[in-house]
Amino acid sequence: MSIVKSVRSDQRLARVMIGAPAGHPEFAEWAALLGDDGAAIPFLRYLPERLSPLGARVEASLREQLGEAPSFVAFEGYDTVAVLADVLRSHGPGRARIAESWPRVAVEGARGQIRFSRTPSISVWQWAWAPIQVVDRDPAEPDRFRILHAD
């Protein structure tokens, strides 16, 4: 946040576009501490443009528990638990069996179907095709997010 404040207060940098780490500007604290300076800073958010029925139910439950709209990080937490529960239920707690299960994982998560793969030159199994948005806080309405790009 100190970098944002510094860049935004230096007129020599008025034309510099800054971005932020995935998700950080999504938290209410960002808007509260930065105010207008926290708007129009693009960041990655791992959410689909529209949630599935499961995603909508998860969102409603999270909203009720949190007292505010959940960040994509809350959806990631839900999806992590869903994947781990499925893997443990179907393959047991043995480390070797869990390691062997990743290519066969197929779980309906709050953000869509979750499957794991390995991408070239990366040795870990990951959800390589998670939904991605590039968003920012709308300068006209800092409590609203604008989707700049979605994949």
C-alpha cells in the first residue's frame, strides 16, 4: 500500500500504470486505507464471470458467515477443502495413493470443474485452467469491481 501511495502522490509518475498482487485490492481494507488511490489498479482474480449454482450457494453461505461479499480467496479455500475431501474419501490418507491420484481428480468446485495437470517445465500438479479475471476497483464507485478481461 505504501508503494501505491508513493506512486499516486508523485506527479512525475501520473502516467504510470501500476498493478497489484492477485487479490490484494479485493479486500475491504485496501479500499479503506487507500480510498480513491486504490482504484484503477488491475489485479488477478481467480473467478469465473458467472458462478455455477454450487458457486452461488457457496457465495451466499460465505457472505452470511463473513458479513460481506467473499473474495476469490474464500472461494479458493472452499475449493481446496472440496478437493482434499474428495481425494481422501476416494484414495485414503496414504501419501503414495494421494500422490498417484492427482491426474484423476475431477471435483466440482465453487469456481467450476477442478482437474489437475502438469504444465511443461513445472514438476507439480496444478489446476492449470482455473478461471481468471483481470479486474480493478471502479474509480467512479470504489466498492465495485470492473472486469477488464476474463479467460
